[in-house]
Amino acid sequence: MAAVTVVVFLAAYLLVLLVRVEGRLRSLDGETAAILGELGRQYRRNAELRELRRRVGSADYVEEQARGELGMIRRGEIPFAPPPGFNP
């Protein structure tokens, strides 16, 4: 009789452990999916930054920034500025 009680107790204990481990595995699966998603975003961001680094060294980028940020023009160009209050 005592042996049966011990076996039942051990079986119940192992079942509880199994349920807890399964819950933890599901939690880790969710964390893994989130981490893989973040890794993918970081890879894309890294590619964007590499492209920006490549472009920054080009003359086209320097000209684009000089025109857009500083309002510079080339010799012989006529600047155009819309009148104050102009809203297309």
C-alpha cells in the first residue's frame, strides 16, 4: 500500500513539473520570436546605415545637403522662393 502511495505521489509531482516546464518553454518561444523580430529590424537598420555611410561620401550627397540644408545654389542659377503666405 505504501509503495502505491509513493508511486502516485511521484507521478503527481512529475506531472506538475512537466506542466511548469511546458509553460516555461512556451514563454521562451515567445521571447525567442520577439528577439528574432528585433534582430531582423536591427539588420535592416544596419543596412540602412551602411547605405547612408556609402552615400555621405559622394559628391551628389554633399550637393543635396548643401542645397537642401544650407540653401546654396550653383553659379548662374536663379533662386526661386515662393511669396510669403503661399500655400499650394
